[in-house]
Amino acid sequence: MRITPGMFSTADYLERKTGEDGIGRLSYLQSLVTEFQDTTEEECREQVLANLANFAYDPINYEHFKKLNIVDLFLDCLDESNPKLIEFAIGGICNCCLDKELKEHIIDNAGIDLVIKCLSSPEESTVMSAVTSLMYLITPKSQGAICTLPVVECMLRFSKCNNVPLSNLASVFLQDYCTTAQVEEAKQVQMSLSAQFSTEKT
């Protein structure tokens, strides 16, 4: 979902329109967070987290996100065993991590390692959100932690995959955020692994 310019014009408009009874946006988000924390039904948790991830599209919500620690909830869910919760959580992070304060919060709270773990997910949407999030999270301070050899090698593999959107995204990552030396080192790792695999087969 993309927000059309002018769709939500002012915070006052949002406050009047949010929720079935026109309750305030902050109150509504608080009710979602409380519901997520209180319920034990996985399907309900998935639906609530998906809703929170959708609210992450609109920058007007970010002050509320900060008050309610919603990004921390997303980060916590990246450690869940339920792949749907992980998918919605990384989607939420991807949607809001361009905000300067939220970006710093994610970086300062071990978020980079949690996002990198999502690169190994079997869910394509989770991987796409993780790659995009890493691109958004790159700063002079975080680049060294993100553009590590395993990540660069992973992006190299993605750049050759059959999923065209993922392949294109990984290619942009390699071109815009990695040095030639880093890419070459990753290629050497792949060649070494390929040679080792060929030897083991024979």
C-alpha cells in the first residue's frame, strides 16, 4: 500500500477519522499494542501485527510509534518462530526505518543483526523487506556492520536468482553500498565454495 499525497492531510483529520468510533490515532495504536501483548492466539497476533506494519507507512504515525515503542515490538518479533510474525515485523521496520530517530533506534538496539537474520528466510517477501531495510539503515556509522562479507556474498547470490525484483534490489545494494574489493572478495568465497562442492561430489 502506498499513501497517496493528500490522502491524510493533517494530524487533526487523522485523529477524527481513526477507528470505528473516530477515536484518536494514539489511542487506537495503543489498543492494537495491548491486544497483541494480551492475546495468545497466533492468528490474532498476526492480524494485529499486520495492522501495525501498515500504520508504519505513514510518517504522521511515527511520533505515536515512538511513544508506544512499536519499533521495539517489531524487533522483538524478528526473534519469533512464526514466519508470518517475522514477515509483518520486518515489513513494519522497512516501512518506517527511513525516519531518522527510528533508524538510530534500530541501529542502537541490535536491529541490524536481527534484520540480517531475515535474509535467510524462505519467505520472499521477508527477504525483500530485509534487503530494503538494510539499504535504508546504512549510515556512515552502520555501514561496516551491514556490508560484511557474509551479507555481500548473500547479495551476490540474490543478484543471480530468478526472482527479478529481488535480483534487481540486490544488484542495487552491491552497486551503491559495496566497494569493488568487497564484491570481489565475495566472488572469491563463492568460487571457493563451488570448487569445494565439486570436489565433494566426485
